[in-house]
Amino acid sequence: MAPDLEDLRAALITALGAERLSDDPADLSYYGADRCRGGWPVQPSLIVFPRSPADVQAVVRACAAHGVPIVPSGGRTGLAGAATATRGEVVLSLERMHRILEVDTAARTLRCEAGATLQAVQDAAAAAGLLYPVDYAAKGSAQIGGSLATNAGGVKVLRYGLTRDWVLGLKVVLASGELLVLGGALVKNNTGYDLRQLFIGSEGTLGVIVEVTLKLARPPADSLVALCAVPSDAEVLALFARLRRSSLTLSAFEFLDHGCLDHVLAHRKGDPPFAEAAARYVLVEVEVPVPGAAALEHTRDELGACLGEAVDAGEVADAVLAATQAQARALWAYREDISESLHRHTPHKADIALPVARVAEFLAAWRPLVAARLPGIEALCFGHVGDGNLHLNLLRPEATGLPEFLDRVHAFDDELYALVQAHDGSISAEHGVGLLKRDHLHYSRNPTEVALMRGIKSVLDPAGLLNPGKIF
């Protein structure tokens, strides 16, 4: 261990205690990277486990004094390398700061530490008869601090918006070690710049989020779920437009192509949802606005009629409408199990956003481009079509080693992101930039925007202590 690191270790032991530090190789590997496999070396020097904002302040001050950078770490479910340590950084794990501090049912707010999982936040809200509506498949592991740091979206953005729409207050430790308190329980506070928004989506490059105050909502009385077999991408958009024209309260409109479903069925060894396969599948969820059997049946009839009209118009080949909550969960599983079913293929993922009207046009160009440039590599797509967010997956062939595969797909990235740019899209919808997309930021941000972001970084973190090398 280098002398500076030895001195830092001694300072951290004094501040936290030896039991909350680790340089065990297994811990360095486990805590040193997120789920993105970009081919970078995973090289943290030390893992620290604070239990309070004061602990985080002590860690940041010690690292600053010794010139050792920090990678803030949550549940490490990210897919862009934003929580990966490649330069001997200290990984600051927030997993032991996981308390739900307060649920205010009158104000409909929840206050928690940054290491609380999304599932724990949802459960605490539900126990109080309320709803935290941001929802995605990794909720059992993803931590709320990381959710804010990437401005996570998920499957309900169509109805409820992004994470940033639900944040009332933050406590953030700056690179100086100062604790910055932003907002709180106030809904209205029109006194200058809203600094909260700087830290949401900043991927830990501007400060370490240690505490969050979230807005909560009243949950819907009930919901209905349907799975539709759809002939093509164009019909997917036609079905979406039809549902949006109806009086139904659409809360999710999730898309997967036939290849995604094939992998889910193979992984689960399950039966297909329809007798005949389709090119595309759409999962639809609508909310029942008021309690009672009559409202539920009225919404069911309206959804059934809308899907029947879609069948008559050729937009839907077949559909199944869940009759029970168990059946609804089973239909959702076809969508939520995709990432797990693809994991063994070490997929190279792109998380893009497009104007909804241009989704079909983009996919019509993307699929043949992949076939021409990357023969032998399976290309799959799923995502949140209702808000224009597509998850593009390129799967590693079993006979191809990871380094060779990464070389091939990374060489294709510029063509992909140029295509996204040509369709007025963004290279990152909800996963962030991290390491994975850092060199492609210019496809979504112009030089003036990047210069402004660098300027903000230099003001808040002049020494480049926090999550260096991420975003730009």
C-alpha cells in the first residue's frame, strides 16, 4: 500500500473504526463496480461503510486531505459504469445508511437515508396507505441515493414522471466535506435557484447524497393489466395512440420484441402467453380511478372494448386481460424478467430516448444496421415506448470471448449514437452517462452545454475528488 494510502487508511480508522473499512480482494471486486461490463479495470483501493452523514463528511474530508478520489456507491445496479472504480479510488458505500426516518401521512412525504432500497421506500409508503410511484425491476437492490443520482425512470414514467419529479429535499455532502441541506418538506419555495436539481442526475460527480425527502401519492384504487401480441413496431405506436385517445388512465405501456420473450421463456422454462408467436408484445396497465366493483368492471369493459377495436383495426393480433392480481403479476413478469434472462449473454446495452413518433422509424433503421455491421450478434429491444425510452441489447455469442465482443460492439457505438442523433434522440434516457457513454456525450450535448457542466463541476469540486472520469 502506498504511503499516502496508508496515511489515509489510518485517518479513516480514526474516524470510523477499522471494522468499517475493507481492502479484502473479494470486497474490492464486489463493491468496486456496477453491473456494466465495459472492459475497464476494476481497481478501488479501499471500501468504506459510513453509517451517518457525519461519517460521510469525515470520509470526504480525509480523502480530500490525502488527494484520493471517491466513488459514491449505492446498490450498484447501474448499467453505465457510473459506480465503477478504475483509478484506485475509495469506494464510499452507503448500504449501511438505510433507515426510513419519517413518513408524514398528512403531508404525504417520506424522509430516508440514501442507502434505503427503492423496495423499502415503496413498502414504507404502502404501509402508510400511500405510494412512491417510481418503479423498476432492480428495486430490491437499487438504493434511493443512486436512483436520484441517475434520475431513474422505470415503468411508470408515463403516468408519474421521473425521480426528480418526486424529490422535495436533499442532504448532500460536498467535496469540501460541508453538509448542504436543500429543501425539505416545503412544496413551494421560490427563492432563487433550485440547487436540488443540480444533484439529481449528476451521477455522484457534484456531491454525495446522504438523505432524501420524497413526495408520496395516493395509490390508485386498483389496476388492470393486459398483454398484447402486436404485428409490428408501427402497430405498437398505433395501439399507444389509441389508448391515449381513450378515457383510460394509462400507467404503463411496455414493449418487448419476440427475441426478448424467447429468452425469458428459455430462462424460466415457461410456456408462451399466446398460441402463436408475434413480432412484438406490449404490456398495458391502466388505473381504476375510484374504489368499488362497479368502477373496476367499468374500467375492465372499457379496456376490453379498446383492445377489441385494436384487434379489428389490425393493431393487435391477440390479447389477454388479467382477471386476478396473480395473473397481472404473471404478465408483468414477462417484461420484468428480461434483464435477468439476458444476463448470461453479457449484453452490451444502450439506453436511448426518442420522440415517441420516431420510435418505429428508428427501429426500422437500427435492426438492418446491426445485421450489416455486426453479423452473428443477436439484437434485441425492449423498453418504455410510452415515453420513448428503448433498451437496445446486443448479445455476446457463446463462442466469442468478452474482449473480442466488447471490441466489436464498442466500435459500433458511434454509428448507433449518430443514428440516435439523426432521430432527435438522447444517448441516455435513464441509465446515465457514466464511463460507458462518456466519449459519446457530444451526440446529445453541444459544446456550450458541456462547458457549462464542466464549470459547475469546477465550482463544486475543484480538485475533481468526486467520481472522476464520469459523464465527461
